[in-house]
Amino acid sequence: MKHIFIVNKISGKKRGLKTVSIIEDIMQKHHHDYEIHITQYPTHAKKIAANYKKEDDVTIYAVGGDGTILEVVNGIEEGIPLGIIPCGSGNDFYRLLGSDNSDLEKIIEDTIDAKTVWIDYGISDRMKFINGTSLGIDALVNYDASSMIRKTVFDKNSAYALSIIKNVIIPKASHLKIDIDGQHFEDDFLIVAIMNGRYYGNGALPAPESILNDGYFDIVMVKKYNPFLVYALLGKYLKGKHLNDKHFIHLKGQEIKIEASKEVAIQSDGENYKSKHLHISLKHNKLLLKVPDYLDIIK
């Protein structure tokens, strides 16, 4: 077995790059066969992962944040185990695996020695995703903040703060036609979140009961309400305290089709785009994930 580490050199304020020496020390100490690849440009992690085949007898590790995981998931061949070393700023998918990511040496060793389990993932018109896809004001916050970071002098924290002010103080709903496994909805929605994992957006908790291999997405939808009620609802939503609130629609589903009256912001595991159409389906137990034995997160 060869261990392939794909390291995002800029994730988590270059935390990923700083992890290289730790990986080398561990692998040499245990006499493991390994390779380390450091990404040089966007989509590079996907291309590196795609170079390996199941018969190569490898495990591929995404060393970075949710964006790095997304790229590796879109490149990895089915049947190759995926390990996750959390080095991003949010690490939202990894929160489900283990929220304490301060001791990287222990995380790396535990992940190398971990069992492998089959889990679900989603696939949309654009890409595979492991954590979740959403549209509405949450995705718009992410979309506008990312745009500011690329096009202005604002740093990440300032860009997100400005985007939240712009999009949340006066929240705008989108008119959507939604089909979930044959159930039809049409209304003005503020948020539609289709989750495989539990967390997104740097700690928001839309799907606190989601299970990675139950064969279903956890879907949360929020209709348009008056702004004063929306603020209270968003507070519940961010903390995962909305499951019994009548203002939220909660469903399990495997195939989702959405038509919008005009282009809406969409994010999949933090990757942003805009579209009037969205088609998502669940792939049940098609991704092999390394999960430490002490984590009981699989059905």
C-alpha cells in the first residue's frame, strides 16, 4: 500500500504546507511507502488524484480544507480509499469526523491506521460533492465574498463581513420550483440546503442528524418571511436548533430538481456558481472513506 498525500499549499493560511514535514516524519518513522504532491494551481488536486487507479493499491489523502476535499473527490477513482487531513480555515466536512483538529500529528497517524467505510456522495450538474449543496442567501453570501476576495483588496474576514451585511440585513428570496423524489414545491425560498454532511459555512449546522451512509440527503428549506422573523430563524438554523420549528421544511431525498425564475447563487462544498437549473442525485455507498475506529458516525 502506498500513501498519496495531496497538499494544498495555501489552505488554512499555509497550514497545509506546514504539515508536509509532519507527514514526512510520521511516514519515515513507520517505514511507510508514500508520495507527497503539493498543488500548484486550482483544480491541480483533482488532476493528481485522477492519475491513480484502484489497481495501484494506494490511499489518497486530501491535506487541506473543504475545497481540497472537493477537488480530490472529483478526481478519485471509485474504490480508492480517501483520507482527510484537515488544514483549512473551516474544515466543515471534517467537523463530522472529529472537531478537534489541533493535534495534526495524532490526526495523521489515526487516519493512516483508520478503517475504511463506504459512504454516500452527491453529484450535481457541475460536480460531485461530499458535504452539501445549497442555494439562496447563504450561497449568495459565499458567492459575493469570494468575488470580493478575487477582485478587491478585502481580506477574507472583511469580505465575508461585508457580504453578510449586504445579503442578510435585507434578505432576498428566490422563486423556485422544486421536485424532491416526486414531491413538488413552488414558492419563494430564502435557503435550500441539500446535505450529505452536517456542517457548512464555517460551522453552520443545517443537518445535525445527517448520516453519511443512510442513502439519503437531509434537505432543509426556508420560505420567505418578514425580515424580523427571518433573523430569529437564521439564528436557529446556524446553531442546528431548527429541526422542530414549523417554519422550516425538512425532508429526506435522493434526487432533487430545481428550476429558478432567474439565476441564483449555488455552492457545492464552497465552490460557487450561478444557474437557473440544478439537478442533484445521491450516489449511495460509492465513496470509500478512512474513518478512525473511535468515531461512531456511520449507520
